Amino acid sequence: MSEGSPASFGCRSGFFCPAGSAAALPCPPAQFQDASLSSSCAWCVAGYYCAGTANLTSRYAVCPAGHFCGVAVSFPTACPPGSFARSPGSRNCSDCPIGFTCRQPGTVEPAPCPPGFYCMLNNSDPAPCPVGTFGNKSGIKTEAECRPCPSGSFCASRGLTAPTERCLAGHLCEWGANESASTADTMTPSGMQRSGACPAGSYCVTGASAAVVCPAGTYCTGGQTLPAHCEVGTYNPYSNQTACTTCPSGYVCSPAGLADFKQGLQCPAGHFCTAGMKSLEAGRCPRGTFSNGTGLANISQCRPCPAGMYCVETGLVAPSGQCSGGFYCSGGSAEANASVCDARAVCNGTSCGGCGGVCPVGSYCPSGSGQPTPCGAGRYCGTAGLWQASGPCDAGYYCGSAGGWSARPDGNVAGSGPCPAGRYCPVGTVEPLLCPKGTFSGTVGNRNVSDCVACVAGHYCPYTGMTNGSMFPCNAGFYCPSGMSEGSPASFGCRSGFFCPAGSAAALPCPPAQFQDASLSSSCAWCVAGYYCAGTANLTSRYAVCPAGHFCGVAVSFPTACPPGSFARSPGSRNCSDCPIGFTCRQPGTVEPAPCPPGFYCMLNNSDPAPCPVGTFGNKSGIKTEAECRPCPSGSFCASRGLTAPTERCLAGHLCEWGANESASTADTMTPSGMQRSGACPAGSYCVTGASAAVVCPAGTYCTGGQTLPAHCEVGTYNPYSNQTACTTCPSGYVCSPAGLADFKQGLQCPAGHFCTAGMKSLEAGRCPRGTFSNGTGLANISQCRPCPAGMYCVETGLVAPSGQCSGGFYCSGGSAEANASVCDARAVCNGTSCGGCGGVCPVGSYCPSGSGQPTPCGAGRYCGTAGLWQASGPCDAGYYCGSAGGWSARPDGNVAGSGPCPAGRYCPVGTVEPLLCPKGTFSGTVGNRNV
């Protein structure tokens, strides 16, 4: 500014500008200024108000009607309720007159008191006419001006402008009745109640002359126009009642209005119904329980799901099903794996009992298990969650009465481990078996009793379970073969003629020229002169006299028999005598010469009587020369040398003259007349004594000629025809036995386990070889024996079925004779210089369970790191992948296609078959990534 009083910036009305003002200042509240160019403001006067704003163009504003304004106020004050101000500019408010009301702040004109209310002086809230009265006009000043309710009606509330209604049926209402029900403060001047409610237990309809009794199934508390139906959950068997009875437990009283709870619903199966329950939904037996009975009264009567079962839903009438295999449900289970239990389970302290779970290691749980089943004596359960035992404990190990955790326990768990020394453990052993007396074993892991070694010969093993076989030498006077259990075995005492020093493995015979006539001796004595000592157990004395027929020198071990042609009558002879003529001394050691027997003649010093020749006989003893033998008489024949009488009468069909030597025709047996002395029966027939003609040989026999009886066909042949000289070879597929068969079918059809070639005489020669079997009959040759099928082995000959399954860790591709395929069907055809095998040890990269016909590839994501596995070694390690055929190592190096380290840009969790791509938005430049 260039001047102190600029015309364009003079102070306007409503503002003031003291000296030095930079701007016009508005008048403060309660002050005003209606002139311009003022340096100060003035205080507001009574009856007016000054807001202190630039909107005021005069020096003050008039206080409005309904308000009052004192001195120096900035705003008007509204008249409080109970007062009013009709005119503007009021300094004070007036009291609201009697019969009127001033309800709101800022009342300008009092309002007449409304009908149903009365208004005293200074009223701000009209008072209602009391119960039992009404006000049918406005401007009522006092309560006394409210009119009593007329007879026949009632005024049930305050502030009525007319009676509420006519008295309800069953009620008596005099003037001033305030309700239809009886109360203590509504008495008539005569002392009677102004009104009476319909009595409890009854109901009163409009205009009724008397109360009606409420029927069964309803209730009436009093003052009712109609009976109230018993609510759901209650019933009423009686009339004239003020309340219903709670429905007993075991029932649901529904629908409403029941007179008998049995008219309702008996609690159905799958539910429980507590007293007064209104809905079946609230009574569903909880999960983990069921109920197959009706009328249950509370939740505790819902039956826990039985052991071995699960109850998955609420409201079940029967269990949902069996507990899953590999899990056990001990009772109250709501899931097949026992992961959720009956919620009613009572807790003890801070923990609640479970209802089952995963079958633990060392036990198994078939479907429907209520508790884990211990693996069982001699078996093992190697993992959790099994539904059956893994298998029997391996031979060479034992698994106690509760079973084990491994097929080959290491002994860290009590009751199982490697079979200890001195014992043996077959497959499935519960308690190691002691090696029997007479055996021992110093090694562990014995599988069979045959692994127990017989006690060392010359020693004995008196105890079971011994680990040393040479601890106890056999006692002197006894000998101990291998396998003895006592040191003086009664059956192995040294007999007379033998000696047994201590530790003898066998009785030692006394050597020649020595003897021992006592038993249980440990040494022998020398023989005396004039006798013989053989050095055998037959001697029961210290020497033996040289017997008759023998001669003995000095200190001999055996007597020498007189040679044939000599004799010695007396015992103790030193020399033998020549046999006399007419007598014979045939045998070495002859005691008395024997007369030459009939049919023979004997020269001097005879040791072998000479037989009378063919065609002669000798019928007396003591013949000295051949000339004394007699010719055979006519009608008989002397067919051999040394006869005492003719052989027999001539056979039927033969002619025999004197001196005949046989019944068959020969060139040198002619009579003096030139006729043959005898003729043989023809081939194909036989001739009995005295027969006039030859008899034809029957079927099943054969006759080669000159036979007195037919010959039976030998085993392995048969003959279906008569008059035959030979039999037919039995056909393949049969064994012609016994001898004499006319038809090969009368013999034995080749049985199962055998083959029968043509003419075979014995089934033993036709047993199907090891590695084969036959369950059919009539096999004709060895090629028809069936190779043992893949996965099986045939250990013996002559089998009608395979012996069993191929051992775990091996495979049997067909024709195996051992459980490990180490021996094959010997019939295998060779190609060049090598023969095809029949299986063997399961190779690396595969596994072979029991009964494998071929190795099983290890499988996607797994590896088989050694040969001889019966199951996969495990999953491929994280950071590596093993393809669809599996791998040879948990961490393959990639040299085998389809497996190796996880490549860059991918990741491989445990058991990866195909490497997983790193997701969009990520990358990896390294190999061997394990996780995303």
C-alpha cells in the first residue's frame, strides 16, 4: 500500500479494522458492527443474537419464536421441553399450561394433551391413562379425568382412547377391568375380582357358558380360548392338565399333540433318543459307533464299532466294513485305517486311547484285524503295514514265539538271531534245536540236523548241543564208532578174541597166533604149542585143539585140513592117512573114509568118486571099478552119469531100448537094429509122461521142443497165440509182468512218474529223470517226461508233480532239478559244444521272488545292486533316475541307458523314473538336482 486509508480497502459492516490491520477482522461471536470503517465491535443486546459472521448486514438478529436470547449471546437457545415462546425476540420461555404439552425443544405453540393421556402444568411428556381406564378426548388435565373401563370390556394397557375389546369368553369383566386374566389389584367395590381368566386345565371359547376341560395330548395354563397341543418332545396322557410330560428317553414324541409317547416314534436303529428330544437328526449315533437295536436312551448306548471293523458315517445300523489290511481297528474306529476314532472316547489325564492304526513292525494285520497279530513263531514281519507275515525265518536262523523283524535276524532282538553253535535251525525255527547226543557242531548258522557232525570215531559226545566232537576218548575195553553218545557203549564192548585200548574207533582182532578168551580186554596173549590160535572173536578159550580131519604143527594160527584122498580119525593128528580102495575121502579135513556112493566107483587114495557113465547106473555102495556099473534096462533111460537107478521111464512119445542114455534123439544112441534109442517132443508142443500125442503150448507160453511142460513168457514179453516157439516183446507204454501173459494189457500200464520202453522188465529202470516229472500214464519213452515247469524244481526221479518253488534269489527257467537251478534236466539237447541252462542266480539289475521262472526287471524308479536278490534293493536315490526297467545302483553313473544322474534343467526326487522338468520361470545349469 502506498497510503494509510486506501478507499478500496475500507472496513465493511460486520468487520472491524484496528490501526495496523493487514486485513478486515470479522466481529467475534456475541458482538456485532452494522457501520463501516469501524475499528471495534459492540456487544449483542437482549432479545437478539450475534453470530459474529460476515453474513450479518445489520447490527443484530431477532431471537426466533420458540427460543430465548439473553445479553451478549451468539446463538438463540431453544425453549426446553415443558416450555414455549410464541413471539420472536423473547428473553425467556413460558411454562406449558395445564391440559397442554410441550414435548419438543423449541416449542412455539403448546399442543392439547392427546386422547388417552393427561397433562399437568409444565408438561413435556403426556402421562398415559392407567390400565383399566381410557381417555376418549384431548386436553385431559389430571388422571382423575381418565374414564374407568365400562363393564363387559377390559382396558389392558395404558394410554387407551377406547376399551381394548370385549371380555374374552370365560371371563367376568366389571367396570375398570384392566385385563381378561385375574389379578390381585382389580377388585370391584363388592370385593369380587373385576375379571377372571378361564381356569388352568380348561379353555373358554367366546360366548361359552362354561369352561371346557383340555383333552389328553394338550395343556391349558389358564385363560386359553383353545387347548395348546403338547409340543414335539412332550406328551400328555391325561385331561385337565396345565403342562405336558417330557417324552421319555428311547422315544421321540412327534408329531405334536400326543396323548401317549408310544404313539410317537420309538428310537430307530442307528440313533439314540434322550428325554424330550425333538429331532432324530440330533440323535444320530456318532462316527465310530453304530446301533442295530431300537429304543436307545442316550449316546452311551451307541455301540462302539467292534474290533476289526470301522463305522465311517453317523447313524449307522451296522459297521461300514472291515478294517483295511495292514491296519488294525481295536474298537470305535471311524475310518478303515483307524485314523479317526469314536469321539466319545474317555480321556485319561491329557491323552485319549486310540482305536488302532498302522500295523507295527513285527506283526501283521489281515483285513478285519482288531489287534496286530504277532508275526508268529518262526516267522518274520519286516515292515510296518503288513497284511500277512513276510515269510518264515530263514534256515540257519531262529525267530522266537513272537516272530522276528527279519528273515535273518542279527540277534539284537531277544528271542531271535543266527543259529548258535551246537544247534541247528531249519526254515521257520522258533527255538534252536540241540544237536543230538552223539553229534556236535562248532559253527553257527546250521540249517539242518545233517549239519550236526557225528562225534569223532574213538570218542563219544554224551550231551546234546555239544560244540567239540573229540573231548571224551572212548573207554578202554570198548570201541566207539563215529556218532557215539557214551564212553562204554554196551553194544560196542570188546568181545573175546578182540582187544580195545582207550580211544579205539573199532575192536581190534587178536593177531594170528594170539588169543583172548575174556571180553572187554585191552590186549591179547600168545597161543600155546599143539594147538592153533586163529586170532578171531570165535575163540572163547586161550587155545583150540587141532580137530579130527586136520593136522597142526607148533605155533600155528589155523589147523591144516587133511587134503582130499586122505583122512585123520583122531584130534591132534600131525599127519593124514591114504583113503582105502572102495572108499572115498572127498573133502579136505576128512575124519572117516566114506564107502564109495551108489552110482560111482572108487580107486585107491580116492578124493573124487568116478560116476558110472551115461547109459549105466550103480545101485550099491563100495563099487571099486567101472566094470561093476550096470547097463540101463530096456524101457528106461539113464540120461546122466552117476545114476543109482534109471533116470525114469521113457518120456511120452519116445522109444528107449537097453542102454538108452536120453529121451531126445541123438546120432550116437542107435539100437543094434539101426533104430534111434529115443525121439524128442516137437517144437510148439510138450509131452507128458505116457502121452500118446504131443500137447500144443497155450497162449502166454512157448515151447522150443522136447519139453514136458510149456515155459511161461518171461517178464517183458507176452504171447497172444498157442503153438509158439517164442514170445513177443512187450510194447512201449506197458510193463508185461508177471510172467506168462497172453495179452500185454493184462500187465501194468506205465504209471505216472515213469516211462516204459518196449520189453522193459522193471519200473525202476523207467523213472523220469531229475528235472522232470509226469502226471500222466502210459509214457513210451524218456522224451515224454515233462520238463519241470518254469519257477519250479524237480529234485528226485520218478516225480508225479514238481518238488516245489524255485528259491528266492534264483530263477528256474524250466527243467531245474535243484531249487537254485544248479542241476538241470539231463535230457537237454546240446547245440555245438554247450547246453542251455535251466536258470541260476538272479543277475544284477533284477530280482527273483520264490517261484521265479525268469528274472524280474528291478522296476521303474528302483535298483537291484547285487546278484541273488529276492526283492528290489530299494528306490533310486534323490538326484538320480532309474528308468522303467530300474537300475543297477542307487546312484547310476549313466553308462546304462535309461538311468543316471539327474540332467541339468530337471530335478529327480527319490524313486524317479523320468527326470522332471524345472517349472516355467526357473532353470538349473547343474546335474543331480534332488527337489524342485
